[in-house]
Amino acid sequence: MEAVLTGPKAAAAAAAKGGAFPARRLGFGESVRVGSGIWRVGFDAAMRRNRAIRVGAGGFRAALVKETNESPRKTNSALTGPVELFVGLPMDVASAHGGVNHAKAIAAGLRALKLLGAYGVELPIFWAAAQPDSDPAQFDWASHAALVEMARAAGLRVRATLCLHGSHRRPGVPLPEWVARAAAADPDILFTDRYGRHHEEYLSFAVDELPVLGGRKPVEAFEDFFRSFRSAFADFFGSTITGITVSLGPNGELRYPSFPPATGGHQFTGVGEFQCYDKYMLAQLKQHAEQSGQPLWGLSGPHDAPGYNQSPDSANFFRDHGGSWETPYADFFLSWYSQQLVNHGDRILSIASNIFGELPVEISGKVPLLHWWRGTRSHPAELTAGFYNTDGRNGYDAVAKMFARNSCAMVIPGMDLLDREQPRELRCSPESLLSEIVGSCGKHGVKVLGENSSLVRAPAGGFDQIKANISAGNSKVKSFTYNRMGAEFFSPEHWPQFTAFMRSMVHEEMDSDDLPSNEKGMLSPSAGSASQKEREMQAV
């Protein structure tokens, strides 16, 4: 019996650089090099059932299981049940020009996840990683081809996330060099706050259809990115790649970058700021105000809104009683501001649907769970991020309609968060917000895919909360991705908790010979003996 390891066209070129699998047939027992790691394709029948392998110097132990027609095995309910369980790969897993970072640890981790009953892994594909050179017409898929091959060899599916954003958080990922050059020449193609500071992680929604990238429109560049991915990975769709999530804004989420630059939502507790001060957004606001018969309303954003890290009561706009957010001007501005967000999401999901819609894959986009200050009437964190969702008004209906119109699923994070674990002074309520968004999805027939809030930071009771949200009885949530593999993920503090969570989600017992005999059924990473380099896998 043979395993066929054939990748996209780029894999052959990458193999010459030592980064991807060679495009040829490999017999069981053969090894190939992926970056700095060795991947063993399989074992003969006598070894398949009982042999445990160790990958890397003191790395993670995991038994390698190979399904065969001659030896049928039990099927884990996680693979056949209503909920598909994924684990996110490290954000920096793909290195430039064909390499795979931490290949040994990744390979061992994939096998461990398979044994636990995981359905697949989420693979982040940053725009800059796919275009590491300065030529906007060239794409390099070798690193990601190697990773998809590794997942397929481990018996896991892949949900690919096509990231149109950059990130200043560790590990730092910029926008492609040729896009950054255009932004350096015209900083207004980036989101800008009222102080003139630019957010360098995503292009302003106002320039989607303007030729600001050396004469090209951003939507044209996004379409090229998607089409190149489709062409390069044509052999994998349906069999290995079963889902594609497309980035819709900062951190991949459909929102404005209302947090301060270089911060994440879980680190931020202020109300945020409106992002409508680049010249292109201001031009659209001015035009909309003139068409509405109120030209003075189009000169800028709200003048009495608080700053990034301030509370709702520190200025007049968001005050619960007598705040400007309830005035006709605010309704004009917030309606326009939120509509620009929905229009941008519609453009990107429409492109994705047109390119990938005929493939046997699920297309999705992500929305944020902006739950702080949820207990106020104005919901300021949601307003500054672009969701016109205030007391008595559902701002997620329009978003759900847009997803439904493009036949796309919605990824919602924060399924591990509990109201009782949140700071009282921030008046948070992640549970009520999650219920509201899921309710809008149900109303418009949009499938929900869940995620946890952040890297392996489940609060006390967080795993139980995840199970409650994605249980088989909840027909709305069909897939869940746990973020994210890395050193913390495999730490002694976290790995046993995650293992217990996975076992509780996989209802049927695994075969005894699928488990390391010395662990009494518990897969456990040898974190203490792993090399320092392997332990430094980073994730966001």
C-alpha cells in the first residue's frame, strides 16, 4: 500500500528548497524532510497498531495510527457527529520561501490531535506570507503546501484562513511589501483616527474600489490572492481542505480597528475610537451628508466621543442618559459608519463566494465578540467597531443578512467566556452578546462556527462553557476551533485540561492500542525534555 503525497504546483519548486514534500509517491516507512524536520509517511502493518514514535529530541510522544481497509477501526463521534473540532496552528507556522517553522513539533502535535479525536486544524495564510517578494503578480505557496500535506498525512482536515490583514502582535506580520510601499506613499489608504495616527494592519474600507495600489484596486488584489490559492490547492479541496475563512478586517474580523494600535481586544477595556479620518472615508462621509441635506454633519466624526482608553461616562457621546448617541446626528453618523462595514464585508464575501462557491468547501468570515460595556445602553465598544447595536436596536441583523446573501458561515469567538468571570466595572456580558449574534444567524439561516476567545486562556469553567455552546443539542454550532497550538498549548498547565476537554467531546472510547501504554490513556507532551527551539513556538 502506498501513500500519495502530491501537492500543488508550487510544492515541486519548494521541495528543491527543502521546504515541502516532493511531488512523488512514497512507500510506507519512507521519510522526507520538511524544513528542519523529518516526516515519516507510514509503517508496515505489523508496526501500525502498537508502535509509539518519538519525534524530535525529547519531543511529544504520540502513537501513529493509519486507517486501512484491511483493518477497520472504530470511528470517533467527533468525526461523524454534529460538531467538528479543529485546533488552530501557530500564526508563524509558515516561514518564507518554502519552510515550515518548528516542523518536528508540528508533526508530533498533529498526530496527538488526531489521536484525541480532532477533526482538523486551522491554517492561517497571511497575504504577506503568500507574497514574500515585492512582485504583486507572484505567489509562493510552498510552505503552506507542505503544511497541508502534513495534515493530510496525519488524517486531519484543514480549514484555511486567508488573512488580508497584518499583525503587529507577536509574531509580527506586515502587509505585503508592495502594499506597504503604496501606504508609505499615501498613508490615507490606511485607517486613521482623529489624531492622525494610522493603523497599519488593514486597508481602509473606503479604498476597496479605488486604484490606490499602483493603479490597482484592493478588491482586485484580494481576488488575485483568492484565485491563486484556488489554483495552487486544487487537488486538496473537499478531501483535505474542507473550509475557507476569509479575512474581513483587523485581526481577520469584520470590524474597524477601534482598539489602540498594536493591542488586542482581550487586552483592551476602553470604549475605542471611530476610524473615519482618512481622506477617503471623510470624502464619503461628506458626500453622504450632502445627499442627506445636512452638509455640516459630514465634516468629521462625533466631536464629543471619549478617547481610546476612556470609559463611556468620560465624555458626553456615550452617556446612558442624555448622551449624543440618541440624537438625529448620531443616528445619521452611526447608520453610515456601520453601513460602510457591512458593504466591505459584502464585497469580500462576494468575491470569495464567486471564486470558491463551486468547490466542496465551507466559506466563512469572522465577527468579533465586543462584550465590554455591554451593560450600558449605548454599547460603545460595539459602536466604535462599526456595529450599530444599542439598547433597543439589533445591529447584527444586517450583518447576518449579508452573510446569508453570500451563503457564508459566521465564525464567532468567545465561546469560552462567562459573564461571572468578567470585571464588574466594565459591565461586560459576553453570554448575552453571543446569544444575540447567534440568534440573528438563526433568524437568517446562517451557520455558526465557534472559537474560544484567545490563545489557551480559558477561564475557570471555560471548557464547560465551550461544551455548553457547542453541545450536540445546540444545532446552530456545527464546528469549533480551539486557538492555538504553541508552547503554551502543550504546557503542563494547559495540555491535560485540553485533553480532558477533547475526551469529553469524543463520546466513543478510542481503541486501547491507539494510546501510549505508559500514559494510561492520557497523551502527554514531554515538555520538560523538548528542545528550547521547539518550546518557543509562538502564537497570537
